[in-house]
Amino acid sequence: MPVKIGLVGLNGIGNLHAACYQEEELADLVAVCDVVKERADAAAEKYGVKAYYSLKDMIEHEPDIEVVDITTGGIDNGSWHFEPAMEAVGYGKHVLVEKPLCHDIREARELVAFAEKQKVYLGCNLNHYFTEPAAKAKQYVDNGDIGELVYCMAKMGFNGGEANYGLAGSPKVKGHPYFHMKAFLTHPFSVIRHFCGDITHIQTFSDRPGFRRNAGDVMASINSIHMRFANGGVGYLLSQRGDAVYGLGGWWSLEMAGSKGTFCIENCVEKVSYWRAEKGIPAISKQPEPEVTDYGTTNFDRTFNNRLRAFLEDVSARVPFEQFRANGRDALAVLEYTFAVIESYERGGELVRPNPLPPLHGDPLTMR
């Protein structure tokens, strides 16, 4: 049976989610909700569903809703996530939240704990690794073709440069130095953690270019982040918000190198290359020819379809909570890393250890 969904927040991302649900056989979008009446009404007419203007009214008038999808925004694209998510969880509904999970790390910790207490699924739209190249790369990892992690290098952000710059006028962006960190770093950190595991140490050097300074822009838009993983590997993440034109690998690339091989994903949805470590190759020599899988994909928006389908599959199958993909705990982990980046930046580049995650308890009905 399709999962009955109520969608909260009908700006750009909310409408993208709604369009995905219209294509998805596992989804039954029954209601939309927005505090801006015109947005809710327009979406309701477009998608043929009922409009509501408060989450409370939507849930109480549509008791069969199983999932509340929260695509609200706010300051740093996340300050309006916590309140509706907590309200929906309080009603016993499964919840999907756009990234970042919350605007404040204390709120994120409270939300994850409350969802566990209520025994409902809490997911986050960590859509960047719901792609064909990422699935292929994960096969390399799971099959032992990478081996012991040596390093991970990720580069994710936006193409741009001084000629394309304009001072943001939106109050959710303007005057907020950590907008890029809070609004975007969830994505690269979630991909890095997906492949390499938990991060135990973070050090960052962040800044903004002169053209931002001259415009009075306070955003720390350039983030150079060093990492150490629990498994002993090391990593590096470079992210910037349209301050320069990206080169090799495009706007999104991730390279994971291990003792048995290396893969590199380019442009997120486009292709993945794999180099196998071969015996007898000198330390300084021509690189072996890679195995390249080019999917010919350029439409990034399809990652939303992939991620939303995975969420609905897991809800429908009632998977054990610890097996729920891109869950609240995963989203909390990458938000802990983001706040460690902020702390390191505020302390002049000092090494910071992210706050540990809450322990996994496991489901006694499945872990026997």
C-alpha cells in the first residue's frame, strides 16, 4: 500500500518533493501545509490535495497520514525544522526533514532522542549519496576492492567567482556568518561518512574572499577542513560557495583511496572511476588505466526521487531502526561535524573532537 504523506513547507524544495511523490508509486500525497496561505493553496490545486495552514490542523483532520515531510527553511536554511518535526513526532508520525536536520545542535540532539523515545522513523534528506555512481563506489568498498582507508578527499560546493557574485538580500542568509557551513556541509559530510565512517577529529581554516569583504558580506564561505576517521584514515574537504570556478571533478567530487584501490566520483551523478593497486608498479610511474563507469547523467534533481523512494521503502518494510537509511542519527552525526567546524574556526583553527553520538540500542525483536 502507498504511504500517506503530509508535506509541510511549499517553497522551492517542498514543491520538488511534491513532484517526486506524484511520480512515486509508494507515495500517496494527501495534504500540503504552509503558513503562507497562497503557497499552500497553489500547491493543493497543482497536486490535487487538501491545503492546510498549520501542522496541527493537517494531522488532526487527516489522521491516516503516516509520514510528515518537512521542507521548511528559515535562517541558515534550517531554523524552521525543529518545531514542526517535534510536533509531528509527538503525534506519533514518521518524519522526513530536509537538511540540515536542525539549525541548532542542541535541538538536533533533542529531536533524535524524542524520535527514538516515540519509536518513529526519523529521516533526513541526505540525498547526495543516493546515486548510481555512489552505489557503484559502495560496491567497491563492500567487496574489499578499496582495502584499508588511506585518505579521502572531497570537493563540494558551487561554481562561481567575483564576476558572478551578488550580496545576498534574504534575511535567512544576510548577516549570518555560518550560512554556508550550516546550510551545505551536511551534504559533503554525509557522503564522506557514508564511505569512510565516523570522524573523530576536525580542524578547519575558513575565510571569505576580498570581494565578499568589500561588500560587507560576513559569510565564512571558504571552508578548508582536515579530518581523522575512527578507522585511522585521514581526510580533507574543500567547500566554497561560488567564490571560484571548480576545476577537475566538477562541482562535486570525492576520491577515496585505500590499500587495494582508489575510486573517484565526479559531478555527483555523472561517473565513477576505479584504479586497482597492482603488484610490480613502481612508486613513480604512469598511473594504471582506470575502470570508468559513466552513467551519462546530468540531472541532479533525480537524487531527490532516489532518496525519497528509499525512505518510503524503509517505512513500508518497517526495517529495524538501526538499518533505516539516512536516519536522524546519521543527520545528527554530520551536524556534530558542522558544529565542530564552527568551533575550530572560532578558535583559530584548533583541533576539535566532535561530540560523540548517542549509543545505539538496537531493536530486541530483530537483534537476537
